[in-house]
Amino acid sequence: MSRINPNDVQRALKGASYPADREELAERARSNGADETLVDQISELDVDSFDGPDEVSQALFRQS
């Protein structure tokens, strides 16, 4: 897996409404122009729902 850049995650999740599930967040990242690798990483997270962007970032960094 490629190294995750916190700034890319922040840009990818911009405008997301929480709580959100991983598929909603993956679609938000895609619509925000995120790299497809990051979109895939979000959609493959082992958590179903997130209460905020910090939870998403923590899950991504645990996964990498």
C-alpha cells in the first residue's frame, strides 16, 4: 500500500457529513478528485461507520 498523506486525506474528505459509512466516504473522496488508491483504501477499511474525519484518518493509518 502506498504511504498515506494526511493532507490528501483531509482534501478527500472535505464536505463529508458525519456519521458516514465507508462507501459514502469513498464516493466523497472520488468526487473530490482523490487518487483512486486512497479511494480504494477508504472503501476497504474494517470499520463500517465513522463519526468524524479523525476516525477515518486513524483507521487509514492503522491499515497502512
